Amino acid sequence: MSQMQSVEKQLRHMILGLEIGPGEKLTERWIENRFGASRTPVRAALLRLETEGLVSRDGRGWSVSPINLAELEQIAVYREAVEVAALRLTCALADRSAVDVIEAMLESCDNDTPREEWHRVGMDFHIELARLSANEFLFRAVRDSMTRLSRARWLEVRDEAALARAWAEHRAILAAVRLGDAEEAARLLTSHIVGSRDRLVTSLANDRRGLRARGFAVVAA
Amino acid sequence: MSQMQSVEKQLRHMILGLEIGPGEKLTERWIENRFGASRTPVRAALLRLETEGLVSRDGRGWSVSPINLAELEQIAVYREAVEVAALRLTCALADRSAVDVIEAMLESCDNDTPREEWHRVGMDFHIELARLSANEFLFRAVRDSMTRLSRARWLEVRDEAALARAWAEHRAILAAVRLGDAEEAARLLTSHIVGSRDRLVTSLANDRRGLRARGFAVVAA
DNA sequence: GATACCATTTTGGGATACCAGACCGGTGTT
DNA sequence: AACACCGGTCTGGTATCCCAAAATGGTATC
């Protein structure tokens, strides 16, 4: 059995789900025992997760990357550049009917939907929207950005009002894309990303003490 | 001795310098012998180079990534997005004196300068310009893009006229940045990137037969 | 002569043994 | 009580072994 991908997947899942706290130390031996794999696949997983920014070298060893407010702000700028570029490409497409699939994705969330699902769909909206551009690099950039933002976004998903607002903005963006109005879509997406960032950073800065109490490392901006 | 980084560095250098042809098969054992390292650091190197796009899985084994025309075109779009975003940030800075350092870098190339140096400085121009934005993600995006483009750019550097043109465009961009004219700088950078891409893709498509004869895999757009 | 088949070799994936250096805790000294 | 020292333990880095699967090449058959 190829345990390599399994270790990587499981470890990523634990990190993204905050089952292992940001800033926590990791030893190859612990991972080895935890997932019943040997060091070769463990090391492969760590190397991959390092490039995703989920894990970092900590001196000689490893640790789960802390949540970094300065990094979140920089990612927002990066996201804005790549997502807007992807969006403009998509608006220029002759066939933009694929937005309906994304719209349907949004509709699949209602009051009975668990938090986890909202969290996932909220990210997938951006990822799938970027995929429509058919540009592999823009797509990957968005996907990787969302992975890096994923842990911090658990906070936003706890705020009912923020969630409703995000969904409304998502729908508005899709509407503009459907019409092929690149300028309007870009404007909406930009303000959505900037707004998200502001709410996220504010909320993280406020919760910082509480998060640290739970053992989560949160680095200031 | 930490041979891990050494293997990675040396292998990357051979690949970027076309000492190992695009599309060529690689075996872990060959690398092992070639660099006198054992398989663990070899695997680490391969995993890292894979994320850089220099090496790809080829069935069960590994091979040097072929030069892919479709990929080059997509990277150009991606580059345009991130480089322009970085440039706008830089233009908004109060202190833009760092452009002088980049200007000096360009000036360091004259008729006696070896091809290799022109090649490196041509890439470093874009990388260092992106670094000025002080956004780590935009910077990395540009750096990684240039790495991916590096091999294909060996062709452009053989064309004296193209080189002169590129340098002129580089200088014009710096001049606009120095004035803080973001719109003009963005316009110049965009057309520089688009122009580079067109010349590169055209020239590659023309040389494709010759490159293949040298054993270089070149995938069509 | 082409092709299907089988034995051998080779390959990457995984496991394990070993090492040098960092880290930690206790002890003895001041 | 504070601090310097020292020995054991733990960790990541490396080398090496083993294995299953895939590639290879030769051979017999049609």
C-alpha cells in the first residue's frame, strides 16, 4: 500500500482541522507512530506540507506553522491579484455556463448544513471560480492561497452574519460573471477579498489571547 | 555534511543549464551515483524540484519536465498578474530609491558579458523588482515563474536584438517606477511580458525540430 | 518475421540501523 | 541559591536493506 499519500493527507487534515495546534512541535517519530508509517513516507509528507506552508522547519526539527497575521494580509494582496486575473479571463470566455455549477454549490448550504461544510464550500467557491479561467497557474495560486488561509477561516465561519454577507457577495460576483461584466465582477471580487481580510485580521487580533490560551501560536502583523 | 541541499542545488543547476535535457528520464540510482549521495537526500531533492516544476513523475519513475509551450503561455498570464500587482505596490511606496540598485544591475552587462550572465540578470531584474513590493507571496510567485521559464529563455538570450530590446524595456519600466507612475509602469511591464512571451513561443515553435533532434522534449501548445 | 510469453533485472517505495549534534536534567561547586 | 558542568536521551540526517511491481530482453511459437 502507498502509505505516503495517506500520511500526507491525514497529517494535512489534522493540521487544517486544528487538531494539531498552530505552533505545535512535531517530531518525525511521533508522526511515524501516530499513522503507523515509517520515516520515509513521513519525511516525504513533511517536505510536501512544508511547500504548502502548513509545516515549517523549527531549528533542527519541525513544527506546525503558526497563524501569521502579517502573512494573512500579504496573501490577501496576492489573492486579489490572481483571483481578479482569473476572473477577467473567465469573463472573456464565450461559454460561461459553468458558473451555474458554482452557483448550485453555494445553494447547497442552508441552515442545517454543518459548519465544516460552509467552511469548505466557502473556499471551493474561490477555487472553482479560478479553475474556470483554465489557467493552471492562476488556479494553483488560488488553491494554495486558500489552503494557507484555511485555518484562520475557521473563525469567520463562526460568525453567522459574516457568512451571510460572504454568500451574498459570492452570488453577486457570479451574477456579474454570468453577464460577462469583467469590470463589475473584478470590483466586487476585490472588495470581497479586502473585506474578508479586514474582518479576518480584526477578529484574529481580538481572539488572539483566547487562541493562545488554547495553545495556538498566533504571530502578530 | 548536509548533502541534501547540495544534491538539490547541483541537480537543479544541471537541469536549468540544460546539461540534462528536458524530457530525459531520471533514476534515483543514477542521481545517487552521480552526486555521491544516498537515496534519502536524492528523494528530498526530487520532491522539492517537483514542486518547482523542474522534474515530474513519469509513471512510476521520474523525468526532467519537458519544455511545454502551453505552459509557457499560461505562465506569462500568471506573471503578468503578479508582476503588475507587485509593481503597483512598489510605485505606491514613499521610498523607491531601491530601483537604482536594479538599474545598476542592468548596467553591469555590456558586450563582454557572457551569455550566462545576461540570462541571469534578465531574470533577476524581474525577481528583484518584485522583491521591492515587500510582499513575500508576489515575490515568490515571480521567482518561481522565472525558474520555470529559465530553460526556455536560453533561446532568447541568443538573439542579440531581442536582448537589446528587453534591456531598453527594462530601463523604461524602471524610469516609470522611479517617477511613481504606476499606470505607465504597468502598461510597459504588461507589454514587455506579452512581447517576451510571443517572441519566446514563436522562436521555440520554430526551433522545435532542432531541439528535439538534440534530445530535448518540447511539448506543443 | 512478428508476436506472445516468461525469467531476469531494475526501479521506486518502505523499513531499519546507525550516527552526530542538540537538548535536558541532575549534580556539584561557588 | 545560582550557576556551570556533564552524562544520558532524543532528534533529524544518512546509509543500507528488503520488497513488490514494472520494465526488459530473450526465446519459443505461430
